[in-house]
Amino acid sequence: MDYLKKRIRFILILIFSVVIFGVVQWQMSTNGNLSGTKILWISELLKSACIGFGLYAIVMFFRVK
């Protein structure tokens, strides 16, 4: 139980990163009105941030002692 208690924060970060990444991808593929340069730039920024936080969560999950 102590093992999961120390790592639950990183599990939640990973889950929320995947959810946000999925929502952004879904919105970009289904909504035809989202085609401006600024929107595409912001969506790429959000996806990059989600990937970064996901990698951080994975690394820290195995690094916590």
C-alpha cells in the first residue's frame, strides 16, 4: 500500500495528461471550425505539454523511493 501511496500523484498526472491529449486530438479531428493557424499552434503546444508531463510522470514513478 505504501508503494502506491507514494506513486499515486504520478499516476494521476499521467492519466490527466492522456485525457487532455485525447480531448485535444478528438476536438481537432471532429470540429471543422478549428482550422486557424493560432488554434493549430495552441493545440500543438497543449499536446507537447501533455507529452512532457506524461514522460515526467513515468520517470518519477520509477524514481520515487
